[in-house]
Amino acid sequence: MSKTFRIAFGGIISALCIVLLLCTGLFPFATVALPAVAGVMMIPVVVELGAKWAYLVYAVVAAVSFFVTPEPAAMLMFVFFFGYYPIVKSSIERIHKNMLEWAMKFLIVNVALVVLFLLARWIFGLDVVLPDIQMFGKFTFLALWLAANIVFLVYDLALTRLAGGYIGWFKPKYMDRLRRHRR
């Protein structure tokens, strides 16, 4: 695969991710969903170009999103979890030890949750919101943490299905055909 193709493909995916993150300004209710979809865009990069190029695309999107994303929470979620997780997931799943893989995945998401919480508290002054959250009871944070882990489980399973669909259907139908016609 030529370096030109790699650069062009990485640029196209980067642009799509940036557009998705920009859309958080138009659709503020999608502050979590759009960074998650932008993270899904890393799957083709990992499959077509490999993890090194995927990390490069992630770094470009993370750097640009810092300056252009209208919703800071969306940018933080992409930078501190959704952007790199599909790349890390592909590496973790090469271990082929199910329990170890899941332990590593849940460790990553829970570290990301703590970092995001601390950043949100520091950047957005979450101390103002905390008393309002506490009115739902003393187990609010436990419930939120449990819900976040369940959502992560669904996201991970969806990424697996989407990667399988990309490799089994989209890649042979479109990407491989594109390569054959280029020659």
C-alpha cells in the first residue's frame, strides 16, 4: 500500500472524526454519542493501515479537536477514551485469553472514567453540580459508575460487531475493489 494512500486515507478519516466532533455544537444532546461514533471511525484505520497509523490519526484528531470542538466534554471523551479505545482493543484482543482481555478492557475504561471525572471537576467546576447529584441519594455515584460500565460493555460488543462487519462485508465489497482498480 502506497504512502500516498495511507496519508489520504488517514486524512479522510481524520476529517470525518473532526466533523463528527464539530456536530456536537449543533446537537448538544449527542455529546457522548458523536465522540463514540468518531471512535468507531478508527476501525477502518486499524484494519487498513495498522495500529501505528491509527495512533497517528487519533493524535491528529485529538490535537485539532482541542481547538475546534464546540463542546469541551465531547472533546475530552474522544481524547481520553473513545479515540484510542478501538486501537487498544485490537491489540488487547490478540491475547486470546478472554478473562484477561476483559479485565484489561474494564481497567482501561475505569481509569478513563476517573480521569474524565477529575478533569470535569477541575475544568467545568463540577463542585457546583455535585450537590444536585447527591439529592438522588448516597448511591448516586455507584449507580452512575455501574451504568457507565454497562454502557461500555455494550459499546465494546458493538465495536466487535462493527469491526466484523467492516472486515467481512465493507472491506471486500469496497476497499479491496478500490485497490484492484487502482492498479
